[in-house]
Amino acid sequence: MGYYLKQIDHPSDEKVRRAQELEAEAVDVSSYVSTVTEQWVNQMRSRYPRQPASKFICTPNGYDPEMFRDFTPRPPAGGKMVVTYFGTVHNNRIYSPDNYLDAIETLPDEIRTQIETRFIGRVVRDAEPSLRRTRTTIRRLGFMPKLQGIRYLQETDFVLLIATDPGSHAGKLFDYLGSGKPILALSPPGGEIDRLLQRTRSGWCADPWDKKAIQQMIVFAYQRLRLGGAIIHPDDDAVRAYAWPNVFANFAVAAGFSPAANINKLRGSGSANAAKAQVTQA
């Protein structure tokens, strides 16, 4: 209700009314309602104050550790700083790359010419002009299967995340966590993504509407890369909390499907599919 319908769909009043009815019906007949961020959980609770607060559970997105089993980071060829965006490129208010590209375009030439941005995924039609008109160095790798795209992440210095809604998580964020690559995020300070990056120590966040702040983050990343050595020092335990087996285990315990004593069994299942099966059996 507060995200896709409001931010992306731009629906008629009648569509909003019908969506509200459908959501209310679904909440009423559900034992639990799960959504992916704490802000969204709180919004759901505020919309349905007569429902038990415990009905609403935060179950974040996650990553499949099996997809990163053979992940081998290596420096990209060519000597430039490489930033990679993994996912569909949109031109709406939430996901547009315009401010990122504009920030790079107005950097001093000695830095701008040393940055290459790669895009893995589909580019929607209305986003094509943004990639065509920029003076920044870009490389479009196109749409490909997810595992193939993850292999390309092995050869990047940084990964790029754009999500301007403070209450949302972008699904690609969690694949980025699984890769261990430093994350450059254009997302509101203090929002869900910013807090997650601080908690996992996996990257940095800049106000998506402040081009100067975006430039400062990019220059900071560039200088850190040129210094050599480790760029980030992630909290491995905090990152592993978002591996799907752990996400499923925590959901099972929160919903009462599995005793807390069984949580380690779920977490140690080794793959997302095995964890799903154990939750279903519980």
C-alpha cells in the first residue's frame, strides 16, 4: 500500500480503495503478516491497531550462500575504479541512476575518467536516455542469469545500490552482502538501508537527492581504493544473519513454527531450499 501503490503505480482512487479492501481482508484472515523492514512492520501495525502487534513480523530479504560458494574476488583489468549496478535500470523516483551519473559527470576530469560504471541487467525504455547522454564511462553487460551476473561481481571494486524510499530494502542489497564487495548506496540517511550498512559495516550511504554528498562518497571510495588494502571490514556475523537459512530460522521461531532449540538446525541446513523445507515441516 505505501510503496508500490504509492511510489510506482500512481493508481486511481478506485484502485487505491480496492487495494485497501484486499489488504484488510488478507490481514484479517492471516495468522501472521510478514514484511521485509521494521518501518513497514510498524506501518502495518499502525494501519491495523485492533490486530495483535505480534501478528506482524519483520522477515528481511536475504541471499543464498550457495550462490557465493565459489565466489573469488579479483581486481578488474584496466586500472580504473569499477562500480557495478546489478539489476534492472529504471527511471522512476525510487531507482533512477540520474543523480549518480550526474555526480560522476561533474567530478574533476582526473577522477571522472578513472571511473567505469557497469550495468548488469535490463534497461527499461525510459531509462535509455540517461545512459546514452552521460559523459561518464559506462559498460552495459545486458540481462543474464543471476548466477552469471554474480560471477561478474567478482571483477568489480564496488557495487551500486539506488533506493530512495527510506523504509525499503532493495533485493540486490542482500546479494551485494553475500559478495562481500563494498556497497555505495544512494538512499536516505537514517533509513533502513543506511542502518543495515552501518550494522554490517558493508559500505556507505549518501543522500540520493544531494549530488555533493554523492560526489563526496564516490571520491572517498576512489581514494580508499587507491590507498590499497582492505576497503571495508564487514561484521561477518551481522552479514550471515541475512543468509536465507538464518532468515528462515528466525522467521520460524518468531512465528512459533519451530522451537528456539531447533534454530541452529535450521541455520545449519546449508542451503535456502533445505531451510525452507525444514520450516514447512515444522
